Amino acid sequence: MQSLIGTGVALVTPFKEDFSIDTEALQRIVNFSVDGGVEYLVVMGTTAENATLTKDEKELVITTVINANKGRLPLVLGVGGNNTMEIVGELKTRDFSAFEAILSVSPYYNRPTQEGIYQHFKAIAEASPIPVILYNVPGRTSSNMLPSTVIRLANDFANVVAIKEAAGDLVQAMQLLKNKPSDFLVISGDDMIALPIILAGGSGVISVIGQGFPKEFSEMIRLGLNRKVNEAFKTQYFLSDCIDMIFEQGNPAGIKQVFKSLGIAENIVRLPLVAADESLANRIDEFVKKSIK
């Protein structure tokens, strides 16, 4: 899966003042990411606020991204949840011809055991017509998919090709890197520690900040992959303040403020999320203005 090496970006869903989907802004975001040099786009991830979108709205977002991308970059589609049977049903009926892989989050709310997580992804792997990227994000799911479970899935199913590891735990990521099959990809799901994970053997990142600063961030990741450590960390330290800021009041409120500052999209999110407050918005705006001089 060479197409998944480097920087993928988890696209936001931009909204208009009336909270309807702003398809023109979404096209601008896609073009901004593509022109900035990222390697692939992730559609319908958590950053897309997919939990607040209707079925028809999700299809509108997917169609808009496919059309805006025009085949320029590989696409990954978020297909996950805590109802295994529902996911399997979607996998058996959806047209995946435009997509390179699916990204599937570990079940949330139900809080399954490690065996339950394994059986969930076993069903997904057996139903999916395209490769599967596991997604571990304990901060959202309330359960941690342990390295032993990930390695078991990677060994048992040829189409389980990667994990987006977003536990924020560098030691856990290193356990995955140490014990994984040689062709299995460990992809960082944390912008702040993406570079250290890559230097430890990771394959890249699925990023939030990368869509706001695609040129800088994707180049940093490529420098890391090429072991140009000093150059890579120079960009890491430049972006680190903004990485902190975009998650300070929740995702995607922060990254949407970046797009507002760039003049690409409004900083509107749907309840129960709220937009970045005035203090944070001003700090992000100052950083963006400083970065584009």
C-alpha cells in the first residue's frame, strides 16, 4: 500500500451560516490540500463531523470530494461505528470504486473486550471489498485496541493493511512497530507525535493540521521518511503551537478557524460542538498571518 505512505488529511465538512453543507468551500479545501502536496485524502472521518450528518448529507460530501479530486489523489473512506452488522451491510452494498481503502474506527460506547474488538474487525475484513485501515482512538471510543489485537488482525487478514494509531502513546506505537508484519503500516493519528512515530519506523500520518498547512506539513513528513531529521524538526517546532491550538477547544473547531483565517471556509461547526472562542480565534488568526508572510 505505497499510496498510504506519507500524509493523508482527514477532511472537514464546511458549513454555511444556515448549517447546510458548503460544497464550494469543500472543493476549495480539496484543491488546497492537493495543491499543497499531500499524498491522499480521507473522507468521512471524525474530523468531518460525520456523527451530525444525515445519510443524504454524507453522500453529498462523498460525491463532492470525488468530483473535486478528479482522480488526482487516492481516497480513503471512513466506514465505521459500533453496530457491526450495520457496517457489514454497508460494505456489501456501497460502490467503493473511487476508494483505495476504508478507515474503520474501533467500536465506541459499547466498550467491547479485546476479543469483541477482534471479532468486530474480523467481520469487517471478511466483508470489505477493499483494504482496511484500523483506527484506534481511545480518547473518543473509551477503549484501547491493544497492540496484540492489532497484530492478531494484521496476521489473520491480508486486507487489514494498516492502523491509524491515535492513542497518543509513543511507547504503544513502538510496540506495534516492533511486532507488526513487515508490510503492515503504522500511521500516526496524532499530529504532534507523527514525526517521532515516523522516525521510529512509521509510514506517515492521517492529519488534521495537514489540510490547513498542507505544503509545510507534508514536506515535514517526507523529510522524516527520508531521515532528514534536523530539517523535519524545524518545521515540527514551527507548527507545534498551532497544532496545540487547533485541538485546544476540540476538533474540528480549531482547524475550521484556520480555514476561516485563510479565507477558504467559514469556522462553523454543528452542535454539540461550538466554534472556537474569540481568544483562540485571534491566536490562530495571528499564527496563520505570520505563517503566510
